[in-house]
Amino acid sequence: MDKRQKSITSPLKPVSYSSRHVRGMDAGGRVVLPLEWRPKKSPKDFKVSLWPVYQPEHLLVLPIAKWDAAVSQPLEKSPLSNDPVARLERLMQCNTYERSLDNYGRLLLPEEGLKLLGTGPEVVLVGRSDKFEIWDPVKLAATLANMDKQLIIETFKSLGI
């Protein structure tokens, strides 16, 4: 098997989003993803959601497959008559947008997301393994400064880390 055949048949490792990256937004509301965060193959589609849904602070960005597994499938299992779930689903879907990376690795942020982030020229991309967040730099700094350290320790222990 030559190199070309091997690269066609070899499965590619999924993207792992780690670290923190400060990025500028262009006039069109697009942000360039770090090279290592760009999927090596198609699809290059994401769900971008104002998060948390009850009081948005940042944008949560998930590959479509992750969104389907973590959000869509659990919601679909609920009966149509379940009013609380219908309200949650309505709120989430009103504040979630499907976006694709362009050929330059730019992600177009939704207008509501731009309002949430403010009009600053920079955003911070924060990796979270199989997903990432987009923050206003000032809001992220305040959030990190106000973390409950004891809760973090307890969470580590509960996860066995």
C-alpha cells in the first residue's frame, strides 16, 4: 500500500480543543480558529450556542456530532407532552446557530453572540477537550478570578481525577 492509499483509509483522530487563544474578530464578526483546532477533514460544521442557556455568559461551540449526542438525542427521548423539556428545548434552539468554517478557518459568530461578547476587537477561545468556548476577555478574567476553589477540588475528587 502506498502513502496515498494509507492516508485515504486511515481514520483521523478527532480534534482536541485545549489551551486558551486570544483572537481578533474581523469586521464581519468572524474569528480565525487556531490551526490545531481546525478539523482535518469535513465536515467542518459546528453548533454555536449562547451559554448557559438561562443566563448566557459566553458562546459554547460543539462539533455537530457532539451536539447531537449531548443535546439533541436526550431531548428527543422526552415525550412531546413534557412541557418543561419543551420550554428548555425552545430556549436552547432560539439561541443556537449552525455555522461552518470557511476556507480560511474562520467561524462566523451569530449576531446575538456578538452582542453578548460586546463590541471589543478581541475574544478568547477556551478549549474544553471535545468542545470550546468563546469569551469576552474581561468576562473570562472575572470568571476565572471568582472561581470557587473548594468546589473545583470537590469536582476533581468526584470525577476521580
